[in-house]
Amino acid sequence: MTSQTRVPPTEITGAYGSLVKLAARTMLGRVPDSVGVLWHHPAVMKASMGLGRKVERWDALDPDLASYAAMAAAATIGCGFCLDLQYFVAHNHGLDEAKVREVPRWRESAVFSLRERRVLEYAEAASRTPPAVTDALSDALLADLGPAALVELAARVAFMNMSARMNLALGIGSEHFSDACGLPPLAVPSGTADGR
């Protein structure tokens, strides 16, 4: 991890802990430190992970758009853990890596279609405090995606907001999943401290 968490990780124990570690190794190749942080309250971890698995089974929204939206929400909130994990997952699901890595700087990038740009704008606007989604943007997405996909988009962004804000509050930072599989670094918007 890039920084120390605000709650130190604890040992993951017991039968359920063994299952959690097995699932993490299967999905990510290792057990992230963040699991040890959440292990202090297994019911919270179990509920969060369970909801995340349910969210991943929703299918009204195109999976590429769902990935872009999750990453845009994470970038807006500033959750390095979420961005890195979503990049890693997108890579494992075969998404276009050139597009995925550009999500943090989508406004400056020319790789996204109008539909993708609207989804990214929606995810960013819904992640603001207070949310800044406009009627015009919602109407355009409703016409383009349909009502079920728009409801799913809003819910996916809300779930990412919950996860990202919890991670930030606990001091959970990037665990460099994308580095482990040789992915190039995520693009950084120009004008930021890390801008290129």
C-alpha cells in the first residue's frame, strides 16, 4: 500500500476468514491489506462484499459503460484503491485497456464516444457533493440507454461512492494491482500535481 491505513490490518482468522482469503487470492492473486482492515468488523466486510457481488450481476447497463462509470466515480472521489482495482478488473475482463486507462482524464481524451462521455459525465456529476446531475444529461442518457440502464448506472455510481468514501475515510490507498499484471499507469489529468 502507498500509505498506512487509519485502522491497522488485523489477522484474518477462522473458517470464514479462510474463505475470504481464498476468494481474494483467486480474484486478485493475493489478499489485500484492506481486507485485514475490514476484518475488524466482518459483518460490514461481508455486507459490502456481498452487495458488490450483487452489483456485478446486474446486466441492464453495458459492462464497458459500467466499468467506465465506476472508475469515473472513483476518480472524482479520489479513491486510488478503487481506481487501481477497477483498472485491474477491467483488464481481466478484456476491456479496451487504452480506453480504461484514460478514464481519469476522460474530458481531455479523444478515445471515448459520445455515449461513453455522457456516462462518464453522469458518474462524475453524481459523485459530486451535492450531486450535480442535470435534467438534460439524464434525458440524453434515458433516450440513449433506456430506463433500466439509467437506474443501474445511478445505483452503480452510488455503490462506488459508498466504497470509495469508506476506503478514503479508513486511509485505504492503492495496492498496485495493475502493476502486478504489467498494466501501464493510469492517465492523470493535466493540471494535477501528477500531471504529465
